[in-house]
Amino acid sequence: MSTEVIDLDLAMATAKAAVIAAGSASLVYFRQGVVVETKPDRSPVTQADREAEAAVFGIIRKNFPDHGLLGEETGEHAGRADTRWIVDPIDGTRGFTRGGFFWGPLVALEHHGVIVAGAMAMPALGEVYWAARGKGAYRQVGDEQPTRLAVSGIDDFSEATMFLGEPHALFLPPLGERITQLTLSCAQTRCYGDLAGCAMVLTARADVWVEAGVKSWDLGPYPVLVEEAGGRFTDFDGKATVHSGHCVVSNGKLHDHVMDVIRA
């Protein structure tokens, strides 16, 4: 995989600026009684989603005008065949509309099928995360100085904290029996949902996060964020792709165990 044609420093800065802009656009509507519409797939959408996506696209187009774009709300936009940005303007729209905290934008740059830069944010909490290949992964809370992310060192699953994503997908048979086995054999299991689960692993407050039943834009920046923080990201087949609709995120030390159970 070649990245010599990509300015990774600029890509990382662009992803960070994009999620900050999306967060600002969304917060205008947060807890303001925004109108909720239902898309054909029965998922919610609001004017905040649309304006946040437009804000992200504007920043990307300014710095990388020839890149392709894939947005949850507006679909594919023409650009270079080998390079595109994958955007979820508000991951967790349902939580956003109900005044929750665990929602925010996800922005990723995919080059030749590999996520090389990305960012995410939880605007209601003032948290921003960003990373690029070989550049590290970072978190900033409010006006504090950024800190470099590092996953936990827990190597005994019986002592691990595991977060789960969408239960409607994770507990369907036959996967449900395996997820139950994991849940009952770790120290504790929590389910914040949406991007908060991955954030917990990135900040070493959890050791494993398992997600299923989602789209590419719901996972976009996670491979580069997790791997640059010292962890591991794969789908249930062991591939480092965001396009399968499922993933295991871990501190790396527990990954093989979780995968063995899921694929039993």
C-alpha cells in the first residue's frame, strides 16, 4: 500500500478540523427540539445531520478537491477512484435527538482500501480524537493540551472490561451465544453505544469493543485510531476492513481470544 501521494499531516489535520466543524454545526440543534425524520431504512435523520455533513465536505473539498466522498446522508460523490473520504456526520443520531452525550461525527480517509487518516468527536463532551498512519493517535478534551492515546495492557480476559455495540445485531443466533459467552467470562460488560464504545478502548478505560449490524461510515476512522494507539481492529473474519458491517476493537493482547470465541 502506497501513501506517497497523500500528505498525511494535512489529511490528519483535515479530519480533525472536519469533525470539529461537524460538531459545531450539530450543537446548534442539540436539545433544541430538532425535527426528526425517518429514512427508508427506518433510521432517524435531522437537519443537524445534513448541515454537519455539508460542513465536513466543505473542509475536505478545500484541502483535497480531487478526492472522492462517501457520506451517510448524500451517498457517493465523484473523485479519485483510489482515494475517498468516508463520513458519518452524526453517529448516534437517535441519542443526539434525545439529548444524550455519546454521539458525534466520524471522518476517515481511505486510500487503496486502507484507512490512512481519520478523526471522531463527541461534541457534547468536548472530546476530539484524531490519527494518521505513522503519526500517532491523539485526544483533546475542551481547551486542554492534546494527549497521545495508548490502549490498556490487560492480557487476562477475566479481568477485562468489554463494551458492546448494537445488541439487536450482536445477540442474533448463532452470534448471540458467543457474545453471551464473552460477556459472562470477562470482568464486566457495558454498552454505551455508538462511537463511545471505541473511545473507551482508545482511552484504556475498556479493553475490548464488539460491534455489528452497521455500515462503512459507522466504522470509518477506527482502524487508524485504534492501531495508532497500539490496539487492533478487524472484522469477524480477521480482516482490517470497515466494509463488513462488524468489528472487534481491542488492546491487541485480548484480540485472538475474542476472535476465537466469535468464530467458534
